[in-house]
Amino acid sequence: MKKGLIIFAWISILGSVGDAFIALYGGFLVAFVPSVELNISVEQLIKNHIYPLYWVKQVAIYVLPSTVVVWLFELPALVYFPVRVVSSIFIGWWVLRIANKIPVT
């Protein structure tokens, strides 16, 4: 169990790096591409500018209710991704602390 928690924690922490790059790229687009507005949604950002990642929406629809997925993908990307970065780092750190308390068997 300890090994599984450690793997989950590091996936969460490292995933936040990817989310940070997406947030930075979205900020870059807003700053330097006149057609991209400050309130660009997650859907618009991924579908129009990072299309190779658009498969994530189909996975999300598979594991979550579609209404939740639609709501998440309508959120402003420049709010959503920074929140994901912070929450993923926090969750990863928290799970690492829990794993650290489990004795090695």
C-alpha cells in the first residue's frame, strides 16, 4: 500500500508540472495572440491550441458524469489550470506524508 501511495503522490506532483506548462502556454496565447481572450475556456484552449491533448475530454466523460465534464471544460483555463497546479501539489504532498507514516513491511 505504501508503494501505491508514493506512486500516486508523485504522479500528482509531476502532473502539476504539465498543468503549469498548459497554464503558462494559455497565458502566452492571451498575451501575444490577439484572437485569444483572457477568459478562454479549457475546451477552447485544448481543442484549438493543444489538440493532441483533446482525448482527455473523452476519458473524463468515461469516468465522470458528462454534466460535470461539460462544466469543467467551460471554466476559464487561466483559473482552472493554476488551481489544478496548487491542488495537485497539495494532494501529492499530503499523500506522501500519509505514506511516510506507514511502516515498511
